Amino acid sequence: MRGLRKYLTPFAPDQSGAVSVLFELGGIVVICDAGGCTGNVCGFDEPRWFEQKSAIFSAGLRDMDAILGRDDRLVAKLADVVQKIDATFVAVIGTPVPAVIATDYLAFKRMSEKKIKLPILTVDTDGMELYDKGEEKAFLELFKIFAIEKYQPEEDRIGILGMTPQDVSDLKAADKMRELFQQKYDQQAVCYGMGDGLEEIKKASSASKNIVVSPAALVAAQYLEKTFGTPYEISYPLAGELIPEMDYTGKKILVVHQQVIADSIRRELKARGAEIVQVADWFMMKKELREEGDVFLRDEDDYIEVVENGDFDIIFADECMKRMVPEFGGIFVNTRHFAVSGKLIGK
């Protein structure tokens, strides 16, 4: 049955992805809801919430506020809170409520800027898409608003686009990335939004190259290339540590993860002798990385069908998916994807 879930929990929606991009940047993030969406973000979708502080608020919309479109009340709340919190910007994140009443985000932005002397970001998420779509919108808006000055590119400076816990599933991944580039290439890796803040985003044009580690950041990378001429490549440099040592020669393998990590694992496996490596993904799949045979998974039945008909020797996927195919007799490699299981690497 299409849409029926017996094994997997619901995936994080687009507003959660947008918040994840902005979480560490020192802004006031307002989720335009009555309270429930904010609770889901802080309670389930953002693992950093339990270790770091971030100014995330609910707009606290009441029924009549939503019905009558009383944007002026939200503007008044924002004007009050910016007097109490030292923030670098204000971001308003959409949910199903403003989508249903057709909130005019451009008009809201103009209203807010008249009373609030901070940059205003609006992300028109609607709660109907998945986390990666929200990330894509937030990354693009972020660089459009703040990366406006042209700097001289620095050869030893590399931008890392797409680092969020939802995508890399490891809160230490940014530190590992910086260490890798420093030791191996003598370069500075700037992980936007994960350890590196708003000042680094403002200097995005100073990077000699950007590395896109999730599909959600590809549009932002293309924008930076068009605007500043910054070249980019799509890969996940830490993919090697996700692959255990074993003989892959002649094996047929299925990899289920976000597309960039899955494709990076595929290339590494083929370099180690794998015969066929097929990628499947629950989330967005960009044509730049898609190969013949790759599968977009709409629901659990799609995954089960791929495994049952694929005759795979090895599956790389989050451990929560193992019980979906109890008849699989090959090797199952636990490859955590927080967006699927809500669990991080090592958990």
C-alpha cells in the first residue's frame, strides 16, 4: 500500500531542515506556527539542541491571528525580542499555517525591516516537503543575503557546503573535515553552519573552491559559482571512514543514503573492486549524480522490492532498515542517516 509505514518513522519536514541550516549562526529563528512544529524541531529533528544554545522561537499563532493574517502582531513580537537578545539577523520559517493562508513573505520582510534594524530572512517552507527541500531554500537565502561582497579567493581556503546533522549524521563531522584538509592538503576547510558562523558566510567568495556534501546545498554552490565564479565539486571526503575493511571484489552492493554520501561511497567501493554499486535514496536526487539503475524510494515497499529483486551481496543503509528485509542473507553495513532513523553515528 502506497504511503503505509510499518517500520520507519516520519521523516523531518522542510521547516526542520531550514532551522538546521541556521541553528548555529547567531540569529533569532522564528517558526511561524502555533507551537507544535517548534516542539518537533527542538525535541526530535535537531540533535544539537541538547548540547548548544540557539534562539529558536514559535510565533505562537492563535486561530484568529492565522485567519485574519495579523502579520503586524508577529512584527511587534519580533521588535520586542530583538531588544532582549543579541542577534545578528532574524529568520522567519514557514509551516503549513502561513502556507494555507498564503502569507506574503516579501511583504512581511518589508514590514519587519521598517521596525527591526537587522537583516530579515524569510524561508517559505510549507511543511509538505522533506527536510532537504527546506535546507536547499535556507542555504540559498542565506548566501543571497549575506555573501554579497567579492573577496580575493585564497588557495588554502575551501568551503564545505551542506554540513548539517540531518545529512552527515555525525556531530563531529565538521571537526573531522577540518582536520582532514589541514593534515592532508594544508588547507582550511570552512564548514558553513557547523562550527563556522555568519562571518565566514559573509566571506564565502574568498574560498578557492566549494565542496558540496549534500544535494540540498547544490543550488547554493551553483549560485556562488554564478555570482563569484567559485568552482565546486560534489563529494563527501569522509566517505572512506563509513566503509569497513572487507573484500569487495566482484560484489553487488546497494547503498541507501543521501545522494552525495551514497555516490561517494559508490566511487570508493568501485575503487576497491566492487562490480555493481546501486544507489537508492529517500530524498532528493540530483541529475548530476544519478546513474542508470539508481532508485528514488517513495515508500517502504519500494525499498523492499529493490532488495528482494536485486540479489545484493552487501547493503549499506541505516540499521533501522535492516528489519524491513529479514530474508536478506548478505552483509548489512550500518550506515547511519539521522534523517531516516533519528540516530547519529556511534548511537
